[in-house]
Amino acid sequence: MSEKVFVYGTLKKNEPNHHWLTDRKNGVSKFIANGQTCQRYPLIIGTKYNIPFVLYKPGVGYHVQGEVYEVDEKMMSNLDILEDHLNYYIREIDNIDIKKPGTNEKEIIKCWVYFMKNFKEELLFNQMFQNYSSTGSHGLPYLERNNESTIDDLNDDVKAK
């Protein structure tokens, strides 16, 4: 195990893509702790597929809640594929505030976080959340992309030109 990753959306426990973290074909992962970003960010739900995004706009939004996992190189590589790292999301190290398991002690650790960096400014007008759930009261359940959808479809919805 070599990397820590902070997940805030569909990769969390009880969410539609959590199986990516538990499938040994993708590599190895181990749950470390629940946590939240030290910095405030806008967590929104967007596109026709209701995908959660953390927009890279520090100081706006909430301290986003999520989960920290320790992952091996193979899992990190597969997460990069799932998140279309460099084309869609940009993975960066950020400070995450966690409670040490079994204690009330807080600790700040460095984790990889997938951010949407090149986004349309109007996305900042979307409802922002502190904690994502695909079955939340927002009424925007996550929808799997079908084989006909392309990353370009998603890019048109969220990426700045």
C-alpha cells in the first residue's frame, strides 16, 4: 500500500461505484477513516448522469465529507482510469481532516483527491453539498453511462471551452 485517496462521491461505501474499491482485480484498498477536506470546496451534482464533482474553487462551498482509503499502485492506476484523470478530473494532493480510528483525536493527512479543474463557471450556481449520497433528498440518483455516451458528452456539460 503506497497511496491515500479521499473519495467523496460514488466510490464511498453504499454508493454505486464502491465495488471498484473492493474488487481485487482492480488492486488492493483498505478503509482508513472518514474525513473531510480542510479547505472548503463546492461539491455539486451535474450532467444528465447526476455525477458528483468537487469543483476546484477553494474557499467556496463546504468542508466536503468522504472516506480515506489506502490503495496500492494498481488500484490508483485503475481509479485514474475510472475518473479519466488528466482529461476529466485532475488528481491532486490535498489536506484531509480525519479522526484517528478508535479515538476522538483529529489528524490532518495528505491524500489524493479528484477535482474538476477546468469547469464552466455557471456550475458554481448549482446546489452545493457537504456530503454526497446517490439516494439523497436532492432526488438526483446517479445513472450509469451507457456504451453510446462518450466523455465528450460529459465535457460539453461541465468543461470550460
